[in-house]
Amino acid sequence: MYGVLVACLVMRSVFIVTWVYPWLRALCYTSLGIFMLGFLLWNIDNIFCDSLRTSRQMLPPGVGVVTQFHAWWHIFTGLGSYLHILLSMQIRSTYLKYRPKVKFLCGVWPTLHIEPQKTS
């Protein structure tokens, strides 16, 4: 059921950035790409779990940590979900005639600042 809901959300978002707000394509496809990267790593971890576990024991401790693809799945899907929430908030606030602007904390982390409507 979760996969069906994610697929519906992706189709809706792609429709919106294709036909309604095309300037938001980069944010949409970035969030989708990061989410899919996490999904890919999770599937690699599921399929090759035994061989990854064996090779992790032969690697130095710092390198072994990086090969924990299930952990990377949590990180990437969390980041992809955050970016999609940011996209949804930007779409909604634009629809309501607010003036949303994406700003970056410390030059890295995107946040959304919504300016009030212009008064006539």
C-alpha cells in the first residue's frame, strides 16, 4: 500500500511540475532522484545482504560503516521526503498567491520562507 501511495504522489507531482508550475521541476526531480537512490541502495542491501556482511568484516571499520546501505536508505529517503514536503509547501503557497522563496541555511540546507501576499 505504501508503494501505491508513493506512486500516486509521484505522478501527481510530475503532472504539476510539467503542466502547472514548470519552474519547480528541478526541486521535484531532485527529491524524486534522492528518494529513488535510497530505494536502490535498500534493494541492493536486501539482495546482497550476506555477501555485503561478509565483505564488511574484511574491510577497515570506517569503510565498513559506509557500506551499510540500509542506513543510507533511511538518510536518502528522509532527505527526498523532506525536499518533497518543501516542494508541496511551495506549490500550495504559490497557489494561494503567497510569495515563497527557498533559502539555504549555512549555504547547504534548503528551507522555505513564505512572504505575505502583496496588499493593493
